[in-house]
Amino acid sequence: MNTSNPAPLYLGLDTATPFLSFALWSSEKGLLASFSKNIGRDHAKRIMIEIDKLFQASNVLPSQLAGIS
């Protein structure tokens, strides 16, 4: 990996069902981390908390993301 120009990182989100699901993906390493849990209708209460946990567990900063989908 070229450390001066790291591979792009992406955060994928799905909140269309009772499940809150998201994943961090790298074009170089593939799936880095993911989260999926049936939380009913509490998406708004939990999404930022769970995404922050995912970033911390992966040692990724939000500023490192190339995109969100």
C-alpha cells in the first residue's frame, strides 16, 4: 500500500428496515468492519453511537472516508 496515497475508504449504510446495518470498505483490503442489528425504530437514536464504535474498532477517522453510500 502506498502510505502517501492510501486506498479510498467507504461507509455503506442501510436503514430501510428494522435492522441498522453499515460497513467500512476499502478498495485495497475489502470489508474492514461491519455492524447489523435489529433495533426496531431506534435508528435515529443509535446510528451515530454505533458508527462511532465501528470507527474506533477499525482505527478509522471519519475524515478518512472517500464517500458514504
